[in-house]
Amino acid sequence: MIAKPSKGSAGKTGLWRTFKPVYDVEKCNLCHLCWLYCPENAIDVLEDRIVIDYDYCKGCGICAKICAKKAIEMVREEET
């Protein structure tokens, strides 16, 4: 498995995002590309799903762009 840096090196970044990723477990095929490409290490992988740590997610949308199954959608922060 690929080692990723630990969270918190730059502090929590979730407070200033405008958009946030919303994950649909039914669409996900667990390819883990979102985890691999997340620049903030805000995505954790469990056995049957991913979990987004919104304290560290800055809302960049890379996870949604890389997801071939469209299991992650970016929505305005106020809409959730």
C-alpha cells in the first residue's frame, strides 16, 4: 500500500471551503483513486467505503473529478 503523509501538517483547512464532496456509497467501486489523489489526505478507506474528513477537506474537487463512477459530487457548503 502507498504511504501518505499524516493529516494536520498544515492545520485544518475545512473551515474556508465553498464546495464540499458528497459521497454516494452505492456508486462507488472502491478503486481508491480519490484517496490516492486527495492533496490534503482527507479521505480514509474503510473495508466497504471511503470516509471524507471534512475538517481537512478544502473542497478542491480533485476527488470528484478523478472518480470514474461519479460517486463523489461537489455541492455548495450551504446545501448540505
